[in-house]
Amino acid sequence: PPGEYTVSLKDAVAEPKKFKIVDQSAKIEELVITDWPQNGVVNFPEGTKPHSVSLVLTSHDNSDFKMDVKTEENGRFSIKGLHVGSYQLKSAVEDIVLSSLSFTISAKENPKPLTLRYEGIRIHGTVLYPNGEGLANVNVKLTPGNIQTTTDDKGNFVFSALHQISQPHLEFSYPYHKFSETEIPSIEEKPIPHIKVN
């Protein structure tokens, strides 16, 4: 019906325009898009409680570009103010393991939802002789779950991506060697500092 109206965009940022309808016709000025936010989510596997995650955004076209992105508690996020170009989004914390994502912003295409996958917490440590030298080929077992790995030639070990474990325990075994008791905090949302074992 005749009257005054305002038109705006739902998914993009543009200056709203007012217009009038007279005699069932109207002329609307062009809406100039000033920003088109990139929306996305970090998906968590079943059994892992969603939580806020720190991400870092870099540009394939500009090595100096870097933007910190923080998700909401449900894993959702929105990135604003990006220019046309190619980008990579990944975990900002080395020991929080996420899939990485590359995407392109084009003036000719609508933004597509961005999706990353939460893979778990990376735990790492070193098994040492009393003199500080690394001990190779030590069997390292994480319970519960009976997850196992071995140390490398410098005594280092890594569990690459672990999901939540409420009361984790590390066991070390090597012929004719006895190791100190090792307690680690619950594996939940925060990284665990590097573990040293003698």
C-alpha cells in the first residue's frame, strides 16, 4: 500500500534506504554493501561440551594481515570488515587441535558458512635421564582409554588430539627403569603444559 518504507539487507551491511510508494509504484536507490560478515561455527564431536575457542585469521594475499577471532560458548562466530581475497582460519592455540579452513571472499559470490572441526587437546612431554638426556623408545600409556605412544630419540612424546578425560593418568615403561609418578589435570578445554618425567 502507499506509504513510507525502509529497505535494508539481512545478511550484509549497507546503509538502509527510505522510499515512498505512490500510485503502486516506487523508486529505490541502490544499496551499497559496505561489509558482508563471514559467519561460521566450530563443530564439537559427540560427548565433548561446546566451549569458546580462540582462532586466528591470516591472509594468503597479505602476509602482514592477522586477526584474532573468539567464538561464542556454542562455537559460533562472525568475522567482519574483510576485503576481497583469500584467507586461512585455524586454532590460535597450538595445543588446541582444530581442522584448518581456507576460504575466498569474492565480489561476485555470496559468503558461504564457515565450518571448522574441533579435534581435541594435544598433550606432549619429555622423558629424561637424571642428567637431562632424553630417553628414547619409552612406552607411554594414557588411561582411561589405554591410548599409547612411544618417545622419540630425544625423549619426546605426543598424544595428538584427545577428547575430554576427567581423571587422566600417565604410565611409563622401559626395561630396567622406574619412573616418577606423573599426575596431569583433567583434559577439558585448556591446554596442558609440557610434561617432564624422570
